[in-house]
Amino acid sequence: MHADAIRMSGRFAAVAVGLLNGAPSVADALASLGPRPIDVVPFFMEDGYFTRVAVPKALGSAEMRLYPAVGTHPGMAKLILGRTVRAGLAPDTLSLVLVGHGSARSPGRRMALHDHAARLRARFAAVHVAFLEEQPSVKEVLSTIDGPAAVLGVFAGEGMHVRVDLPALLAAAPGAIDLGSLGDEVGLAALIADLVLGGSPPGRTQERP
């Protein structure tokens, strides 16, 4: 979806998608682009193990410029606000809960989700951050909110967290408004392009030996 939108914009010579687990693989994606400098934007919501270790490992010796994960872009806050407004909700009367995966191995570190929440607090009655793999949990955060609360999953894909885990938690929280997951937000394509074309410095540069 996002690759098609970027491709149709005509801003890049070629666009390919590579998956760490699945097809097409990262190697197949690189092969389809040919021997040229390649800009790589990890489609993850946080900068963690996958962006720091798994993605560079999958890229191997490819000549590339590796940019920050799309979910760390400051423009994510605008997409979150837009999702809320399109749902017919008035942000200034609403508590917003942003839900991320979190880390069971290294809980408590500052995440992009915290930065997006900080940018949005002036627009909402309150903004909270909750996680599935660390504290504070979704159940814990929702139990502290009086009045309407909208819940948005900040996940890249439509996996178990989006299809099963988060809906189950919301089903047990009467009154919570489910805003779905941000991974299908159309505006993500523009953020991906902006990371490459907007002057954001690459996270790492790797060249062929």
C-alpha cells in the first residue's frame, strides 16, 4: 500500500519492499533495484533491535543509506491527530491512549511513542502511553481515566497485536473508543519519502567492500 503510493508519486527511480520474515526477502528486494545507491527506510514504529541489528544484517554488504524508522518521524503526531478528527472526535474533550509494543527485555527507555505523546498533549484533554510488553499496561492506563478515552495502536503491521491482543483488551474496557492501528494510515507514505528527501540524515551508511 505505502510502496505503491510512493511509486506512483514518481519521486524515486524505483521502489521495492523487502521483508525480514517472508517474501519478497530483503535480498530479493535489493536484487530488483540493481547496483545503485539504495535508500532504506525501516517500516517500524520504534528504533530498537530490528532497526539496529536485524535490518543492517539483512542488508548485508549492499551499498545503501539507512534512515531512521518511519515511526520516529515527528510528523507521526499529525497523523495521530488526523485519525482522531476523522473519527468525528473532539480532541480537546478526549483522553488519548497511544499503545505500543514496548520491550520486555529493556523496559522503561524513552521511545518515539513518548515523543509523539508530548507533541500531542496541547491538543487533547490528556494523552497517555501504554504498552503490551511492559508497564504501564493498557488495562492499567484505562483504569485511571475518567470520561471518554480513544485508543490507538501504534503498530506497523496487521499482526496478532492488532487483530487479537488489543481488541481483546478494549472489549474488556467498556467505553473505550477503538481507533484501530496507525500502520494503515495513508500519510505514512509521505513520511517515508520525507525521511529520504527532506534532509533527514541517515542513521548509518554502509558501502560495498
